[in-house]
Amino acid sequence: MYTLLIEHAVNDFGAWKRSFDSDPADRAGSGVISYRVSRLVDDSQRVLIELDFAEREQAESMLNTLRIKVWSGPGRPASLDGMPDARIVESMEARVL
């Protein structure tokens, strides 16, 4: 499994969440099989998103879509503060204890 990890600052979590829920990058159609949204406990204006994919190419394509369609240009959500930091990781092991 491959996970696209995204961290960014938001200036209004509620507005950002409404934008996220509107799904401008078509998560399901882009191969996302699950996701998690978190906020830092010591900074509620920092959002962490984990998008899981079966294939690396799907994660890379989503990252490209986000950079071009969502994070830049006139469609950029006003609730974003700065440019998100993103990276793709490959899960090597997972265990529930």
C-alpha cells in the first residue's frame, strides 16, 4: 500500500473541511481506498491528511492533480495557508495490537 501524506496550515478548519468534503480531486475516482484527516494536538490550524492507494502510480497521479488543480490557481481554497507539504510513502509493515 502507498500513502500520500499531506500536511498544511489552514486559517479556518471548518471552511477547509467543507472544501475537502466537496472532493475537488475525486478521491474515489483517483484510486483512494481509505483516508484519515487529523489535526495536531498543539496546533489545531495544522491539518494532516493520509490518502491510501493500492498502486504507487495512483498516489503520484493524485499528488500531481492536487498540485495543479487544488493547491494553485484560481480554484485554490481560501482556507489554505501556504503551500502544503506532501510526500508518498510505501507501507512496509502494519499490525494491530
